Amino acid sequence: MNKLGEKSLRTLEYFTILERLAAQAASDKGRERCLTLRPLDDREEARVWMDQTTDAKNLMIRQGSPAFGGIREVGAILSRADRGGVLNPRELLAVASVLQTSRRALAYDAEHEEKTTLTPIFGMLSGNRVLEEQITTAIVSEEEIADGASAELLSIRREMRRISGKVREALGRMLSGERAKYLQETIITQRGGRFVVPVKAEHRGDVPGLVHDTSSTGATVFIEPAAVVEINNQIKVLEGREEQEIERILSALSADVALYKNAIAQDYDALTTLDFIFARAKLSFDMNAAPPLWRDTPGACRLVRARHPLLDKEKAVPIDIAIGDEYDTLVITGPNTGGKTVSLKTLGLLCLMAASGLHIPASEQSEIGLFEHVYADIGDEQSIEQSLSTFSAHMKTIVSIMDVCGQGDLVLFDELGAGTDPVEGAALAVAVIGYARQMGALVAATTHYAELKTFALTTEGVENASCEFDVQSLQPTYRLLTGIPGKSNAFAIAGRLGLQPTIIERAKEQVSTENARFEDVLAELERERRRIDRMKEDAAKMRAAAQSERDKALRTRDEMEQKADKLLESAKSRADRLLKDARMTAETVFDELDEMKKKARESVPDHNLAAARAALRGIITQTENETRRSGEKRTVDAHEQRKLQKGDRVRLINVGGVLATVLAPADKDGNVQVQAGPMKMTVKENELRLTEEPKAASKTPRPRSGPAPKLNLTAAEREVDVRGLSAEEAIYEVDSFLSQAIMGGLPTVTIIHGKGTGTLRVAIQQHLRQNKRVKSVRSGVYGEGEQGVTIAELR
């Protein structure tokens, strides 16, 4: 990026955003990548980066954030191991920490099945649990090697502890013997790794042994008694063997690290990349941001409810600002401290953030097309060192921008032409804007000049905008109003502040007739706008009230239909049970009659008995058919709703009000193909009720990974209560409920049967285990109802 581009990034406070981004990263490399992030000039690459941020944020919503705190810089470590160097414990622990972080990241990725833009990056991770555990088992800390690092080291240290015990035992006898009177203190200490005792200087001849040290005052000498010299020698030999064994252990571990150098380096690169991506997702949470929609045509944007990311998100007033569609230049006017500069910076900064793969603090309805460059001349550019005035400094920046701006660029000017004669400044501002437009750039500029307001009103492709100001309270509202030039309000403000009316009148006389007329037109436009805003607010309230009443009526209708469905189903169930009982009773009677005939050898002809049996069964079957026919289907009158179209959401009013999507309009016979969850079916058009859910969008949605959406059943439809029913009745109700749940795509359902004697629970669970549509069956746990409920997982 050139020097002018870097200056524009600084002007728009882009680097402050990067500092906030870097604070979200866990690793040094991740923070470095955050601080060196720059806007991309490739639209497809920027789209991929934005999708990565979105996918990381979605994963964090479902699974929380992965832990990257264990990432350590291992580049130099791996290089030294590859050259045959022996790594120290700190370096080996750094390698183990990277391997452990890699293993945890793989486990995090395994928690979800759907593929995302992060899947290939997680796929680069390999981990190495064997090497990780070899290092962590052998090395306790940066200063300590574990006894169990090898059998030899364990043997050496056991021997060292045994011999050290002999030394202490020998010196302990001395401390408690007759020579204790020669000691300065009755303690055992070490000098040069050898055990010694502190002896009074005047008695050093009374304690035979080797002098290793003298106190700073000379009053104490530290003597290794002759009795322990040989034992201390043995300890020194063992210490030498210990060092050699530790060196061998470290050397072996270093060789293993060198063997897996490439895999570890790849894990490190993948982890730091993921750390960088999840830092972007964390920043999105922090700013309450969202991904904008990418436009296929570059060099245009439309920001909806956009906030400057460095302002307090609870207090900042959102603005709507657009450029590049109906107009290529936006002239923003309004009073000082009214929000003009913030609006300009918001436009530029959010475009830069989107080009960097960052979410923006704006509505998801915002649209951005990638700009080639964003150039900005904003703020006080006075330079004492170069003896440049504010105007000269601004002009120097403007000259640089004019030299490079072109097609697909966004150019931002703050107070263009200010700092010099107003007439010349206004003329210069118009010329600069005209040249930038001629070069193909989009321009947004703030100004106080009335000439630029007129220029925007009279020039095609140039639009006015203003920052609203409340004259009554003398406070800006910070709302940006596109299409309306701002009024200066100087006289009104002066009057509200108490300036004498005679002075204000004299000032008005100094204003030219054309300017006064122009200000009057602006005032009239402002009054008309406020009146229209009030009308829009009133209309919105009335529309909301009407919608609320309509929604209430629809909910009431749906509730009544659901109650009717339940009553109908209950009646059918009871009728079916009665018929089933009647049929079973009839069969029992027939069996008893047969038995009685055999015993009594009655003379009744067999064909009479068969005829009676057939007649009775016929009556039962006829009753059963009539009962089933009595459940007439409900229909929707044609005038109640429009013709159904592909993508409409409908309810199957004769199938429990299940939601479905129309796959094709009705054919000539009135049949409509719909899909409810995973099931496709054909239903009569008059048995479908159009819902108020929005029709599927016609434009191609942003691609998203994951399973197909399932039918959204309410919590009441996720459980069935069969308490008080017999086992047969309960099983019938459960089977009907399972059909609804499977059609709705529910993963699990709950059957409430109560605890009681447990007979109903056993019957239901045995029946469910024989059902091929049921994957698993278990009783409830604490908080679910325990033995009073059964949880079934559906296939």
C-alpha cells in the first residue's frame, strides 16, 4: 500500500480498530497478523475472509471459543532441533504446548458435523499425542526433569537419596555429639554441592575435614567433616551420571521433535491462522457487528443503521448512508459538532473493515461492494514543522489524491475548500469534486458552503445530505438525512442564545436576496420533512396496531383449529378403542359358543352360527367405517386467501396444523405438492392455509453450511401425556404422536406416563424399542421427570 493509502487508513482510525482486534488474539503471531491486516483488493478473497469470520462467530455461539492460549512460537526451536541441537526443557514444553493446543482444536472441530470455511484450516491440524505425552511426562517444569523420565534416571536419583540420607545421618550424630560445642549453629548446609557444617573459626582445628567456605565476618568456617568426604564424593559421581542421563533424555526428545518438524510447523501455522480468524469473530461480538451483504458490482455501498465502531455502542446514533447507485457524490452539510465528520469517517472506515474480512457495526441489510482504494482528507492538517497553514496542508493532501484517484475509488473530503476566501474556496471545492468524478471516483464531502448545496441540487449524480439540528434545544440529533441540504441555523441559534433582535435583523440585511431565499426554501423543506416524518410515525403506529390485531385474530383462529383437531383426534381414538373392544368381545363370544356347542352337542346347524358371526362382524365393520367417515375434512374457502405459489409456507389443517412449504402451484385438479420436514406429499389446495411467514427470498442467499432446516414444532408438540390411560390406549396415543413428531423432524420426544406401579412405563418402553423409527429409549433423569417420563430419540 502506498504512503497516501497508509495515511488515509490512519486518518480514518483504521489502525485503532486493528489494535482492538489484536487485543482479542491469544498468540503473539495472531496479534502480529491482526496488526498487519490491510484491506484486500480481491473481492472473492475478501468474501472468503468475511465468511470465515461469520463461520467462526456461529461456532462460538454454539460451542464457545476454542482455547488458543497454549500457542507458543516454535519456529526457531524447530530449526535448531532440525540442525541436531539439544532443546532445553523450556523449548520442549513450548512444543508440547502447541501439540496440546492442536489436539484440543481438533476436538473442538469434531463437535460439529457440518462443513464450514474453517474446515480446511482445521483439517491442516494433525497433533501428536504420543510426543506430547512423552515431553510432559518427562519434564515437570522448565527447571525440573521428572524421576520417571527414564528407568536409569529413577535408579540414579533413588541412589542419591539413599546416600544423602547416610550423609545427614553421619552429620546428625556429630551435631548431637561432643563436638556440637564447636559449631556456630547445629545445622547441616551445603557449599559447592557438598554437605558441610558451620564451625566457629577458633575451633576449626578441632573438627577434622575440608574447609569449603568462610562467612563474610570470618567468625564461621564451613567444614566438610572427614567422615563424610567419601560419601560426598559418591554423591558428586551420581550427580554427574544424572546430568548425563538428563542430557540423553533431552537429546532423544529433541530428535523426536526434529522428526515431526514439518507437522508441528504446519500445526503452528494453522493454529495462528485460526487464532487470527476467531479474533475477528470476538471483535464482532465486542462491537455488536454483523456481516454485510456483498455486492457483485464493486465501488458502491449502502449502510443501514451504521455506527462508528469507536463510539459508545449504547449511545451512538445509527445512520443510513449510501453512495454509488443513484448518485456518485454526496455533499453533507450541517452545523459544527453535528456529526458530519463522524458520518464521513463511518462510511470510509466500515468500507475498509469489510474489505479486511471484518464484520461491521451495522444492520445485516447493509450492502458493500469492494472499493479499489479509499482516500481521505479529514481533520486538522496544520504542520508547524513545514510552516504550512491548515489550508495549505489540506491542499497538499488533496493534490496527492487527485494524482492517483480513479475508477472504483472512494474519496472523502472534510470541510472541502475551508481555510481560505469563501468564494474562492467554494469554487475550488466544486472543481475538485468535478475532477474526481471525471476520473471515475465516488466522492463524499462535508461543507458549510451554500454554493455546494446549490451544486448538489443542480447537478445530476450529486446528492445533498444533512445532519439534523434541533433549534429548540440547540442540540444536534446526529441523524443523517439524505436528499435534504442542511440549513445553517446561525440566526436562529444566535436568537435562542439571547442576541439582541436588532443585531440579528441587521445581519439578515447583509445576506443577499438569493441566499436569503435559498435559506427560506431550506427552512420550508425542513418543516415539510418534519411534517412528513410525523405522518410516517403515525402511519407506522396505526399499521403496527392493525398488524397486532390481525396477528391476534390469526392466533385465535389457529388455536381454535388446533383445539378442534385435538377434540376430533380424541373422539376418533375413543371410537377406535370402543370398536376394538367390541370386536375382541365378539370374538370371545364366538369362541365360547363354539366351546359350548362341542360340549352340549347342540343340533344348531353350523351355517346358522357362521351366519350370525358374519352378521355381527359386519355390523362392527359398518360402525367402524361410519365412525371414520364421520371425521369430515375441513377446507379453506377460495376467497379467504390468494392462490398458492412456490415457496409459500402453509399449514396442513387436516394433519394437526403441521407447517409445510409449497413446492409447486396447484395443478388443474387442485392438487398441490408440499414438503413437510423430510416428507413430500400431494394435498388438495383447499386443505392448505397460507401462513403469515415470509415467502422464501427470490435472490440467491448467502451460502451457508449445515443440515437442512427442520420443521419448527412448538414445545407442546414435543411431548405427549398418557397418564390415566390403559396400556393399549397409551400405545395408540404414542404411535399417533410419533408420526407427528417424525413428520416435524424432531430429534427427541418425551412421553409422560407417571410413576405409579411402573406397568405403563414398561409397556410403552417395550413398544418403543420394537419401533424401527425409534433410535433409543431411556427413562428421564433428575430435572426431566425421572421414572415418570420416557425420552425417545428418533431416527
